[in-house]
Amino acid sequence: MPVDISTLSEEERKIRIWRRDSKKGAVKQRTVEFKDYFKGDEYSKFWKM
């Protein structure tokens, strides 16, 4: 059941808002690694020299 923040004391209100906002920012950062299978020897015939 949601709590009416206006009925809480100032200190309790700050704590609840801080807890709520800290959960939103807790998104984990993922790093994506791409593997490179490019072989330049196979495509060197298309390069102009």
C-alpha cells in the first residue's frame, strides 16, 4: 500500500525519497565485447593502390 508522503515528518520524507531515488540509479552498466573476424587479406583485392 503506498504511503502518503505529505503525512510523514520531514526526516522520514527525505529518507523515503532518498531510498526511492537510489533504487532508480542502481542500473548496472554492461560492457559489450565484439569479436573481430575481419581478415584483410581476403579483401585486399578490392583496395586501390
